[in-house]
Amino acid sequence: MTSEQEPSGRKARAGINRRGFLGATASGAAALPLLGGAGSAEAAPAPASDPREAANVTLRINGQDHRLALDPRTSLLDALRDHAGLTGTKKGCDQGQCGACTVLMDGSRILSCMTFAVMAEGHEVTTIEGLARPGGELHPMQQAFIDQDAFQCGYCTPGQIMSAIGCVHEGHAGSDADIREYMSGNLCRCAAYPNIVAAVNQAKSKMQGA
């Protein structure tokens, strides 16, 4: 049966249904903006804060508090060098691969290039500048590096010394093999590794007896 032969009642009902459906849909769509507008003042989310806005951070470094305004994304390394003026900690690869930026946080060694400065708030940070005693006497590890000629260009030396102190504190300096293993994250492009191992061996007895 063709559409021309379809009973008039069925065509009429189909037409009404289609018209009714389309009309109801159009009316509902028109009403949605009005409904949304009625509660928009209450439902509007608060504007997101700018992640670049400076955060006030207090870092305790070498026994002194440093109050700094930092981009929350600032690394501890950059906070130390560029904001606190402590340039003894060196920037090498800036990717956590060379160990030049090693510092101590609460006595444990960390890579400052891989640590946000805001994460260090409430902790004690020690850098190479904070090792010598007030009278100028060097830390045993610093003295051992001098005695054993454990550096050449010196660029990696601050990170090597901080890592070596952490290695001893962690109990990982029991043998030459242990020292080499647990100091392997600190690279020396001058290849002073045998002298570094000798320096750690010299300093550990004084550190453990202190």
C-alpha cells in the first residue's frame, strides 16, 4: 500500500504526533536558558586561582628562616640559588640525573632540582654553606675531600659532599663497594671516584664517633 493509499486516520495521527513532538522539543529547548539563568548567580563556580601567583613560603635553611615569595612551581634548587642567595648548591642536569644539586632535608639527602620549594616548608634544609662550624672549622667530610684530593674542577663537589654525609648517616658506608653503590647517583666528570671513596672512608669514623 502506497502513502497515497494509507488510511487518512493513520496519516492524521502520524502528523499530529510528529508536530506535537517537534513542538514540545522546541518549547523545552527555549525554556532551558531561562531555567539556567534563574540560578546562575548561585551556581557560578569561583574563578580558578592563577597558578603563577606567588606563594609566601618560609624555608628553614642552615638554621635560619628565609621568608620568600615564590611561584609554587619553583624548585628548591632555584629557591636556594635565585631567592635565598645560596649558590653553593649547583645546577647540573636539572633533571635529577647528576646529583650536583644534592642537599639534606631533615638529615636525608634529596635532589633539590626535583623537589618543589613549597614541599620543604616545615623541614630543616642543609646546604654546603651550612656544614662548617661557627668558628670556621670544616665538617669532617669537607676536610676529608681536601685531604684526599677528592675533586678537580669542583663543580660536583658540593653535591658529592652532601651525598657522602647522607651515605654515612644512612649506614651505607661499610665498605668501598657500598660507598660506590650508594654514591653512584653523583656523577664526577673529572673521574675522581677513587679519591671520593677514600674521603668517605676517612670522614666516616669521625662522623660516627661525633
